[in-house]
Amino acid sequence: MTDPAPLPPARRTVLAAAAAAAGAPLLGPPAPAAAAPATPPAAAADLTPYASYWFPGSLPHGTPAPGVVWRSLGDWTPESDPDLAHNTATVPLAPRFTPVPPHRGARAGQARISALVSFGPTSRNPSQGSATADHYALTHWAYLDELVFWGGSAGEGLVLAPNAPVVDAAHRNGVPVLGNVFLPPVPYGGDLQWTRDLVRREPDGRFPVAEQLVRVALAYGFDGWFVNAETDGGDAALAGRMREFLRALRAAGAPHGLRITWYDAMNVTGRVGWQGALNALNQEFFEDRSGRVADTVFVDFRWTARSLADSGALAGRLGRSRHELWAAVDVESRGWDSAVDWDAIVPRDRDHVVSLGLYRPEWTRNHLTDRSPDAFHRADDRFWTGGSGDPSRPAPQAAWRAPATFAADRSTVAGLPFSCSFNTGHGLRWYEDGAVASEEPWNHLALQDRLPGRRWVVDTAGARPSVTLDFARAWRGGSSLLVAGALTAPVTVGLHATRLPLTGSAIAELVHTSGGGGPVTVELGVAVREPASPGMPVPYTWLKAAPQDSGRGWRTSRVPLSRLAGRTAYALAVRITAPGKATVSWRLGALTVRDTPARRPPAPPSHLRVEAVSGQGDGRAALRLRWDRAAGPVRHYELHRRLPDGTRRFVAGTCAAALHVPLVVRAGGERAAVFELRTLDETYEASPPAGLELPWP
């Protein structure tokens, strides 16, 4: 067929938005610390770690732009990577289960969803979050099956390793993350030499770049590669070499659970001819005579209803699932107003044809004028849940077919202890125990909780109140669950789908406040069986929490679960009732389910040390800290600074065993800046601190 024209630049460029440095110092409550002096290493000019990117081999001609570093992947080794500790994900990929869907249209075992997301620029993309709440804080992991860390450009680099916060957040929710290999079209700087570099084979038959890609994924802790070969001008021999390269990449990565997604661009002629289908021209990059080549194929935007139907049929003849094909839908420019032939992918009246591949769903943030966290999550909820705002009651015949309307949600909440503080991974300030511990905005996706997958299933015989994740107050992190409005009847809010084994000592804890509204009665719903079929009500057993007055303070209600011992909790919910149909502003700050036997606090990290420091001469410094991981379970670490007046300021949190602190300002005449590092476990229990002092000259 005739090669289609290259896609418009919006599809092939990554936003070059500036990103602030990670982890600005914040404000918090007093606490003692045991600090040991540290002798800083030699000063360093710029200590900021960024997500890694490379060229497959040869570098471009000329000089890189300011802030861009040209690197060849072949030169990388874990031992020589100064940012490896900052870029390494530490959360393992969690197993997932599929609860009974909340409505009949949401199907399990059929179409799944992949998303290609640009979380930041290719270069200067912070490794560990940044000091702004304006960030694409993806939370609807329940509908995702694969995330691609999208980016790359001819002027920066073509091979992108995902940064650790994205991988840690995705893994906590059971979603694998792929790095990106992008060989750009010639009009956007593509050079066929980079394709040849990628698929170079040694005389002994080895593909060194394939081996290197596996080393990178294993060292950084992500799950495979999205390979996108769009540089035209090749021939059948180069295409054959590409297929052999993919087979080598798969052979090296499969023992480690790594996966490959192939983008429908290069075909068996070696030319770039986007097919919009799986067909004879590209099927060998998916399955050849020797077996599986790629795990999935991202089918180009040029698909039609006929081409997708034929693609699914061909996949079946090859012995593969039709749902291993992602039909690409471009939402970068128009989001939920994008024109999509949904019945060609996920028809309502018959089996799904193929799976869905979303290109750039971060439109939910990028299109906004008001990019506050509240505005972003309202838009993001509409994108993933639909206009009804309730995945159990999808909007009828809406033009935008939101994922919750056709795909079953999934969950990883399958063991005790479990805790959620409704933290989305960004915020306008940082809270600890309900108090402001920082006035600084922030983002760090690895600090995100496992949030309810269905947002929001609300049942009431009266008026439906507003149910949102809110950023004005929080118990821990940056946000809480807010139920606001007139409660004309009891209101049930569905929370997590779970598989929690309950013991005689199991207990649930709810941290909540009415925020100055009317008094409310709070009950915890625990479902010890699932609904009989999709769309049926969840059969909760209701357990009353301690009564709550109308004060503004946070309180903790403990609900014993001993009467349910030996059962499994399949779902959790809250039900609130207000006397006299009062208007309320009720917040749930945290939900924990655990066993009650005496708990030991987690072990502290050890060997906290300054790895590098810059500045200090003018009472300002930047640091890189390292430590040895604590023994036992670790959710994340939190760093505070203790000031001369005894107060503590939260600096940053991370799942890694390394942290960049971009700015430390001398407090008055202090002789040394004092830091405390703690381990936190799954219930946010903190360890004793590991201390460190940075002397001022």
C-alpha cells in the first residue's frame, strides 16, 4: 500500500515543559533526633538526578542543546551510572485480581487498556518528583494493563528508561511499565543509522543493544520495552534484522518477565508503512514461524472497523489472543471530544474486537487553564469514569466511551496490613497526623496510595452528595476523601475491592472529621461475599464506628472485625448518616485494616551519609544522600530537618535508598543542619530516626 503521510508533530514530540527540582524543604512538628556528624565529600556543581535517556549507538552531529546530554547506550554500566540509586524502582509488580464488575457492560477477560504517557520532557525529567503540584498524577490504575513511558527526540535521546516514581506507583497497583525505544520519522530528525545501531549483530550472533536493554530494565526495575521504528528508508534485510533483534531481546528478557510491545510502523519490506492493522506486512514482528516475537502490537491510528476485525481474526489464526492488539486512539489534542469508532474496538452488543491503546491521556492535565490538583482530578475522573461520575451507573450512549464503561477494574489489595490515606502523589502542601508539615507544593508518584478503583460508586435514597479527592485538608500526604452536601438520606460510598483474610484479631481504623459541618454517624461496610453477577449490589455487613461530633478535629474510630473471623473481605465501604438532613463536609483521612497484636516499629535505615554536596559557603547547599535499606518491610522513607527551635520540617519522601535535596538554607546561626531519616511501613508506622548533621563553614 502507499505509505501514509507522516503524523503531525504533536504526535511525535514530547512536551518540553520545565520541571522543578525535587523535594524542597517543608515545615512540620517538633521531635527529638539522634544525629551523627558527617564529613561531606568534595563539592559538585549540579547534583540533580534526572531520568535516563540514550541513543542506541552513534550520537548526532553538532552540539546538544543546554541541559541535554548525549549518551550512547553501549557505554552504560550500572557501576558507572551516578544516578542509578535515584532512578531504581523498588516496589515489586503486585499481583492483581478482578472483582465482579459494578455494571454489566464492564467486562473481564476481554479488551484491556494500554497508555502511552509523557510525564515530562526527555531531558531534565526529575528522577524523584519535583516541587510543584502541577503534575500528571495518574491514579486510575485499575483500568490499565500496560503503561509506556513515552518520549524521545532526535535532539535529546531515543531510548528512555522510566523514572522510579512512575514505576513504583504503577507496580503498587499491578501495572507493568515499559521503557521506550523511539526511532523518529525522517521529517522529525530520524536517521536510519540509529536503526542500524539498534539492530547491530556481532559476528558471534549476539545483539549487544538487546542485551543492554535487558540490563537497563533489570537494573532500573521496570518491565520491558515499547519498540517504535518509524525511520523510513530501510529494506527487507533491515526488517529481517529487526525481527531477529526483537527475538533476541525477547529471549534475553523473558526469563526475567520482561515484555515487548511493537508499534505498527516498519513492515517486512523495511519501509515505514503504517498499516492500521495486523496483516501480512507486519505479522512477523508479532508472531513468526518460530513463535512469539512481541507480546503485543500497538496498531497505528489508521485502523478501520474492517481492519481491526481482520486483525483479530489473524491473531487467532496465529494462535494468539486478539486482545494482544492495542487499537490506537489519539486523545492528545481533544481528549474526550476525540472522534472514535468505539464499536470497532469495544462494541456494547458483542465481544470486544481488540484492546485499546490510548495515546497521551495526560491531555486531562495539559488542556486545562486551571491546573490545580482539584481541577485535574475532576477532568481525569471524567476521562476514566465517564460523565456520570459513577462506574456502576455509566452515562447512557455517551459519545466518549470511558474505560469504566467497558473494562472491568482490578485491584491489588489482597493482604494485611492494608492502609490508604487517599494520597494521590501530589499536593499543595504536606500533612502529617492532620497538621500541615509543609507549605510547599510537591509531586512524587511513588508516595501515592492504592486508591479506590471505582470512583465513585455512591448509593443513597436521597440527593447524591459530592464525593471527591480533596486537597484543602489531609491526614497524611496531600489529599483526603471529601463527602460534601446535604445528606437527605444515608449515603454509602464504595471504597476498595479487596481480598483480605480476616482473623479474630483483625481491626479496621478510620481517621475522619466532619470539618465543622453537622454531626454524622459513620459505619464501615465489609462484604464477605461478592455480588452474584455484574451490576448487582455489593452485600455489605455494616459495623458502626464510634460516633463523631461536629468538631473540626480528626478522630480515629476503631472497628473490631472479630465477628467476621475466618471470612474474606471482598470490598470495603463507608456509610454516613446526618440527623435532620444536615449539610456536611465529612472527610475520610485514612483507612487501615490490620491485625491487633503488638506491632514492632519498622527498622530504621542505616549508614545515612552525604554522597555529594554543593554550595555551603553562603549558607545554602544542595545534597545527595545515600543509606542502606532497612531490614524488613519498607513502604517508603521520609526525611525531615530539625531546626534550632526544635521544630521539624519535612524535606521529602522516597522509596529509593537515595535522595537529592536541592536546597538547604542555614537557619539563623546554627552550626550544622540536622536531618532525620525514618522508615515507614504499610500502615505508616515510623521507625526511630537515623540522624545526620551537615556542618556549616
